[in-house]
Amino acid sequence: MENYVITLSRQYGALGRPVAQTLARTLGIDFWDRDIVEEAAKRMGQSLHAISDLEERERPSLFPARHREFAMNLASYSISDEIFDIESNVIRDAASRSSCIIVGRCGDYVLRGHPRKLSVYLFSSLEDRVKNCMTYLDMDEKTARKQIREMDLARTYYHRKYIPDLKSPLEMGDILLDATRFGVEGTAEIIADTARKLFL
């Protein structure tokens, strides 16, 4: 049977990773999340820690607000661009080898020409996301709110940099789901049912 791919974009704290893991088990297909970064690090001859550090350095949260626009235009091609290009190749290779779920890393954009792709975007209200961080990631409320703010900024920056025509993350999904409303199992089952109807 021909391969298919599910790309899953998500707000931080909207249960993206547990949904994707449950979905992969339900459908019996591969799951790519941090594995994308690990494989990119191998291809670059770097440690995962080193690649993560390089990515962190270029996040806009490291710059005062008045300098963020400048930071986004520091160089025409930076180390983060090289990482993005290699991660994109990892994603394309994974999708060509077998049916799989790709979490984040602009997977929907990278695989935009794939003929058998289902794009999903998971969101939740801010308060639900705070509660999810406290429940699933063992954060206190203050830490959860701070982490959500920083990750929202980082992901907005990432999408603007690599998908310049993107007006809203909501454009990245064939299916948009409030994951907290349906829960991890329920959300995974909705996506799995759609994938079965489209591809199986």
C-alpha cells in the first residue's frame, strides 16, 4: 500500500506529543518528533545538545522587543537555516520510506507536494494549555504561563522565517481540533478515523 503522512502542528500545551504518540500506536505507523532533530544532528556530525543550543541562540526571545526585527534579518543564511534544510531532508526521507506522523518543524510546508498528506493543527484555550502543562509536564502555574509565552513567540518566529506567506498557523491544517476538549484518546481517534477514510 502506498505511503501516507500525517503532519501535526500544535500550540504549546495543546497535547500535541501525547496525541501524536497515541495516533501512531493506533494506526501502527512511525512517529517523528525529536527524532527529526536527532537525525539532523547525526547528519551534521554534531551532538543533539549542540544542535539544540544552536537553535536556542537564534530564538527571538533572546533579544529585547525593539531588536527582534533586526535579529530576524541578521544573515541571509545562518546555522539555523542549515539545520532547517537538513531537518527538511530528514522529514522528506521519513515520508518516502513509510507511512508516518511528522510533528512540528513546518512538516506541512516541507511536504506540501506530497499527494497523500493529512495536515492537522491542534489548539486549546490558554487556560487549558496552562492546565495541561501543569498536569502533563509537572509545571507550576507561573512556569507554565512563562513557557507558553516563550514557545508561542518562538514558533511564530520560526513559521514567519520559513513560511513567509503564512498568515496564521490555522492555515496549516486540513483538520483543526481543540485537543483538550476531545482529550488525547478522542483527538487521536478523530484523526485516525479521518486517515483511514482517506488512505486505507
